[in-house]
Amino acid sequence: MTRSIPGAAQFSSMRVAVLGLGISGRASLDALARHTQAVLSAWDANPSAREPYAHLDGGSEADPAALLEALLSWGPDLVIIAPGFRQVGPEWQALRAAGVPVWSEIELAWHLRAAHDGVFAPWLCITGTNGKTTTVTMTEAILRAGGRRALAVGNVGTPAVTAVSETSEDAPEVFAFELSSFQLAASYSMEPAAAVCLNIADDHLEWHGTFADYRDAKARIYTNTHAACLYPVGDETVQAMVDGADVVEGARAIGLSMGVPSVGQLGFVDEHAVDRAFIPRRHTHAEVLFDVADIAHLAPEGTALPVHIAKDALAAAALARAVGVEPEAVRQGLREFTGGHHRIETVAHVGGVRYVDDSKATNAHAAEASLRALENAVWIVGGLAKGARFEALVAKVAANLRAVVVIGRDQEPWRSALTGLEVPVHYVAEDADAPMDDAVGAATDLAQPGDTVILAPACASQDQFASYAERGEKFAAAAARLGGDDDEH
């Protein structure tokens, strides 16, 4: 089998600047250097990030205006921009004003994808405010159970451009993509085999500027879809994205229902998830894909299976069905799926109190889903609010709370939202040296036997931690230092 990268030729002698040398920027530079004859430059505000690329043109300037002036004076034909640069920030504005094309790493990946005997591996693309990582990894598990060489990429695992440009004999045959609104905002050309927006709620408004811009970025997931545009039945915003999408002729809109599905939908009949979209006799029959029992092991300890996990499983099943995976592989993949860290993960029991790491709940929508499944929760919240307000969230979960502990360096949105709450609220000092240790200590003091201390911050982590993963790890370590109840593990 011959593998090649047909799109590589277009970059010959093209001047490509990579702006932002994090994971996606480094992967973009490496792929361009390996597979193309592009003239490259590397740019970052941090001098240490530039050091590995000292052999390339480029530079480092802390001042955004100076950095962009230097970059533009280099004369780029194209800029690959890191997702950390806000759509409303000075970098995007300067590049737009100069008329320079701006691509995400995902757009670059589409152009550098490998063909196997002239055939490209299909992309199954997933976005949404919440549930992306669970759905993309479930999809990977189902595809592998169906005998496909599959890989989850995007915001998980191997950088997308590295994975899709792989030309070895064991390169993946199909990709499951987790895509953020940051990536989609600068992606224009990809043609998914199937795509889904799981849900949408106010998030990342400081990055996009308005909810409309955020929604429009998410809606790009459906553009040029070939086979199936999946959407949650009853979500008018997402359904409007599908209705307005410019798709390849023959692509179908397929609903995902938590009730009995109509023709052209997947849904649930009693405890069975069924398909009435991808089967020949869908007008009169339904085919069982999996049972709720097959995903029951994914329920957080001591609680019923959260509805959002069933929704994610149904979406993953639909994506896999769109590329022909058989029902038994759907069931097998979900049975074998174990989930990931930092999403409703019990990390300790101490004195009859359960400690749950849900650090991946980085917005109000995700935190609400976790809190409403609990009684008597001591809730650790806070971090980068990303322009969000939390009054509505607090009102929805107030009845589930024993107490609240607030971390982060911007606590004003929480002080506003928690005013008048009839449970204790503790604020960790914004300049605390070890904010998570302080938070876990305060939460432990407020908790009673039978309670759950849960880290579900509803905020991003980067004000005090490197990532949501580090935040969760510090929470787990602080809980472990309390001394666990061995008989409860």
C-alpha cells in the first residue's frame, strides 16, 4: 500500500509563519519541515519557546504589537496560529488587517493528510461545550472494537497534524477529532465523514467576543460533511447549525434522542439504545446498538448513570455507524471503555467523605451536570471565568450544596453569584502559595460524613495551574494526604 501526502506540494516555497510555539505550533512546524518545502519562521512571546527553533527565522517579543510588526515584516504568505490567541485579540486583528490568511493546526492537518492508495482516512468530528473528550475516546474505542485502526486526536493525544500525516504501514484508517471553537474558528476546508455538536452554552466569550461568534465557530463542524450531521433532538441552536450548513450532497441530518427515536434518528427504547437511521428498514424497524447496562460501569461511584454519559455514548455510536461499524462492535467498544481522569473521578475516601475530581468541568454547563447528581456537596469552584457569570448556575445547584470553597485569582464573579446563599462559603486567598491544599483543607473542615467534596470549578485553570489536569492532580494529592479509609477503596 502506497502512502503519500498530495497536499504537500502546495507549500513549496510558501512562506509560512507559525505563531505560538505550544503543542500545536511545534507539531505544525515539525510536519511542515518533514513533509514540505515551505520556508518557515517561528514566533512566540516567550524566548524559551523560541530556543529550539533558533535555526529558523522568527523572533520573540513580549509586546503583541511588536511581535506582529516583526512577523508581518517577514512577509508571510500564511500564518498558522495557536489556539491561545483570542479571536478578538490584537494578533488576529493585525493579521486580518494585513490580509494574511490565518489557519489553525486543524486546517493545516487537512492539507497535509496522507492518502492510502489515493484514499484518505475519514474524519469523524466532535465539538460542543461539554462532553467532547468522553465522546471522542468512546468513538475511538468503538472503532477499534470494529477492527479499524482508529485514533482520537485534536485536543487529546497526538497532535492532529502529526497523526494525519503519518505514512507508515500501520497508520490509522479513521480519525475521531475533538475540536474546540478556537480550532474551528480558523478551519475552513475540512470535509468530515460525520460531525456532531453535542451541546452549546455560554463559554469562551472572552475569546470570541460574542455568543454569536462562538456559535458560528462551532457551526463550522458541519460544513462540507459527507455522510451524517448529527444533532441532539430538541436543541434548537444546534439544529439550526445543521439546517444552515453547506454540506456535500447526500449528507443526512440525523437526530440523537433521549427518548424513542423517529425515523432517521438514534434514541432509547426502555434500556436499549437503538438505531433508526443507519439501517435499511428504518421506516419499520430499529436495531439495538447497546444497553444502558453496557455503560453502567461509567457511573460515578455511588450514583446513578448521569444522563450526559448516555448522551455521549449515543453520539459516539452514531459517529461509528456513519462509517459502517456493526452494532456488536458498538456494544463491545462501550463495554470495554473505561473513561479518563479528571471527569467525575473518585480519588479518596476520608472519614466517610468522598473526594471527587471533576477538574475537567471548566464551564457552568459541565459543573451543573455533576452537582445535580449529588446531595450535600462541598463544592470547590473558581479559576479563569472566561467572561462568564454564575448566578444562574448557583441558583440551579443551591439545593445540592453543603458548602462552597472558592479558589482562583478572579473571585469577583463568584462573590456576586454566591451572595445570599444559605450555606457556608469560604474564599481561599487569591495569592495563596498552595491554593488547592488550602481549598481541600477548608472543604474537609466543612464536610460531614456522607458528604462529597467535589472539584468542579466551572472555570479554566491557567490562572493558578498549568492545566485542568494539573489542577485535578493537585486536588487528588491533597485529598490523599488527608489519609484515606482503606476499606472503602
